[in-house]
Amino acid sequence: MDRLDAMQVFVRVAELGSFSAAAVQLGVARSAVTRQVAALEAHLGVKLMVRSTRRLALTSAGTAYLEKCRVILNLV
């Protein structure tokens, strides 16, 4: 897993509030987006998002990580 790519995917999902919308915008399959975020969560050892069939919300760790990702990606 390329962490920078996974961070970009995570940021896009968080901004759009949807795995499907992020997949469409990134031009990849929804399953690829889901796998990237799951791999990132496994690598970090924390849950970044709470998912339900109707809603996606960031956890407190997810909110903090989102801000850090934005800073890192802007620097890169």
C-alpha cells in the first residue's frame, strides 16, 4: 500500500462523505477505495470512520488524522 495514495483516498472519502462518490471521482472501483481505507486503518491501528448503510462519520481519531493528512499532502 502506498501510504500517500491511501491518504489521498481517505481525504477524498472524508470530504465527499461517501466511498462511492470518492470512487467515481478518483476513477476506481468502490472496492478499491474501501480496501485502501481499511488498509490505512489497519496500518494505523485505529478506526478512522464509522460506517453504516446510510451514513459515514469520522471518529475523533479520523478527524485528527484528516487534518494531518491535509497538511502532509499539501507539503508533498
